[in-house]
Amino acid sequence: MARLTGFCRAALALALASLMAGCAVGPNYSRPQLPSPPQYRFAADPAQAQTLADAPWFQVFEDPALQELIRNAIANNLDLRMAAARVEEMRARAGISKSYLYPQVDGLAGYGVRQASTTAESDDTTHQNGAGGFQLSWELDLFGKIRRQTEAATAVALASEQGRRGVLVTLVGDVATSYFLLRQLDLELAIARRTLGINDDTVKYFQNRLDGGVSNRLELDRIQANRALTAAAIPDIESQMAVVENAISLLLGRPPGPIAREPLGIDETMPPAIPPGLPVSLIERRPDVQESEQLLVSANANIGAAKALFFPTISLTGFLGGVSGDLTSFLGGDGAVWSAGAGLLQPVFQGGRLRRNLEAARAQFDGAVAAYQRSALNGYREVANSLVTIQKLADVRTQRQVGVVALRDASDLARSRYDSGLANYIEILTADQELFQQELLLAQAHGAELRARAELYRALGGGWQP
């Protein structure tokens, strides 16, 4: 037994030495060069390194109702749960791949009964035997095939974690943009109802004039038609609100229902602009770029695994156990059995399969490089789009406000001129219609500006900080 123990130790030491001396074939990963702009286009202060994305979402979105919605979404969103489950799956698969670096030991046990007779007159002879022990098998990773496969699986697991973060970033952005859209629709609905009240007063005014014989039916019909146009806008806005509330409910992982929120004021002050930071930091922050890079790392490791298939596969096998029954007499009665062996498998002819497999791995790597570069460029594009959108929407909102103030004054003047006999009812009708449309446009510009700021935060890769 001492000999057996010494032999096993020597074999194990030899195997470990061979394993440590082995090299992993294939290229080691090196991040590809990316064309990176020195600064973002349309950035208000590109020299400042501070970035909006470094702030956690609960500091960026200071609305308590919105913060509560985002917390509920993070806790209950089903897409986020699916992404988290995928992370756990990929971690487990990476562990499976790593397990092949170690020996595999299996327990074996068997028992058999055999009956035989030498002649027809003799008694039958029954033979019983059993065996049990442990079987070892180990593939020595001399050329790094298993290590490269483990590296690839680990990178995929890291990519899944970045994918989960990407889902979280998108979730925070979707909840915020939907919430701002809902507040915009609230403002539109308030404008429509207030305008409808004005229209009702105007209809009564012209109805009284018609009843008094100082107006005509044409004026009243046109005023009533204008009132119906305003009234028709209300159910349309309410329908849009219900659709957005249902969308937010889905993000929260709950059945459709009302969403609590603060009303949006027409004169609500916009938050101050925060610089986007430096473009080079986008690569390290955006989860989709990080996910693409981890998939690139995996594709690079797969090249090494494909190359390793051209080299010999060396395996160690061994068995240690005991026997019982008739077999012990045959072996001399000590009942112990052990064996050890080694095997080598060298591919000779595979019909070009190994070479094609390597070509496929290289092509997969080239595609992963392009996907990585595209994800980074797309990130720069989204940030630039968000910045210019915020800038231009601020100008649009300013001009809309000027127009609303002017049209409110025009509406009051039209009524005064009509009462004085200096104008006809068309001026009142036109002023009311234009004011209503301009106020709706101002509400839409206000909501769009808020959504653009949420989109900038998402584009910069913010929102996933704990």
C-alpha cells in the first residue's frame, strides 16, 4: 500500500509539473484601438471632466414620486430578473468550464453472480465476486485548450453582468422618460380643460347675443365648432395617458393601473445643465460597450482553444479499489487492485475540420471587433444627439413661451375689440385656436426637454450605480 501511495504521489507531481510547464496557444487579448473624439459635439463645457453619469439616479432625478417609481422598477422589473438569472447561469457555466482543469474522480462498485457446471452429472458451481474503488481521469492541459475555454466562458459571464447593467440603465431611463411624458400629458390635459372652459364661456356669450338679436347663427356655429375641437382633444389626451400609465406599470412588474406623480407646471424651472464629461470615459462606463468588449475577449480566447485542438491530448487514468468473492482467491487473497496509465491522442486527418474550426473562430473574432467598435461609436452618437437635442429644445421652449404670452394678449385684445365693434368674431375664434395650439406645443417642448435630459443620462451610461 505504501508503494501505491508513493506511486500516486509521484504521478501527481509529474502531472502538475507538466501542467505548469504547458503554455496556452493562441493570442492574448489586447483592446483594439478605437477612434475617439477629443470632446463631445455640442457640449456646453467640454473641458470640464465632471459628468452627469457619475451621479447616482436618485441624485439626478430629485422628484420623490419618480424616485419611488424607479425603486419599485428595480425591485420588480421582470426583464431585470431575467437578466439577473442569465448572469447566474453564465457564472455557473464558467464554473463548469473551469472544473475540467482538475482531475475527475468517480466511485465505482459492482457485484456479479455466475453459475457454471463442467458435466451434466456434476453439481452446478456458483461464483460470486464484487469490486469497488475509485477511478481517476485527468486531461493535462499542456497547450491551454481548457484554459482558453475557461477564459472564454468567464468573459461571457462578465458580458452577461454588463448586459444586466445595461438592462438596469435602460430601465431607469425608460421609467424616467415615461414619467416625464405622463407629466407632459397632465399639463396638456389641464390646458385643454382650461381652454374648454373658456370656449364654454364664449359659446354662452354668443348664444346670449343671438338670443338678444345682436348676433347671427353663423357666429355661434363657428364658436361651437371650435369648442367641439377642444373637447375632442381631451379624450385623446386621456387615452394617451392611460397607455403611458400601462407602460410604466409593466416596467414596475405589476398589472396596469394609475401612476402617482406630481403635476408639471408650465413655468417649471429646468435643472441646470451638467457637462457630459470626457468621451474616453464612455468606453469604461457604458454597459453595452463593456458587454461587447467581454464578448470580444471570449472570441479571442476561442481562437486559442481552436488552435489547441491541433496539438496532442494527453490523459492520465487510474484506479484504486478492492475486490471480494472468488476473484480474491485468484489474486492471492489480498483483495486490493490498482492501475495507472497514460494516453496520447494526436489528430492526424480530420478532413479539414480543425482548420475550418480555427477559421470560424477567427471570423467570429473579426465580427466581435466590429461589434465592439460599433457599440462605442453608437455611444458617441447617442451622447451627441442628446446634447444637441437639449440645446435646441431649450431654444424651442423659449420661443414657445414668447408665443404663448403674445397670443394670450391677442385673445384678450380680440374680445375687447369685438365688444367695441372694431373687429368681428373671427378674431376671437382665431386667437383662441392659436393660443390653444401654442400652449400645447409649449407643454410638449417642456416635456421633450425633460425626456432629453433623461436620455442623456442613459446615453452616458449612468443609472446603474448602487
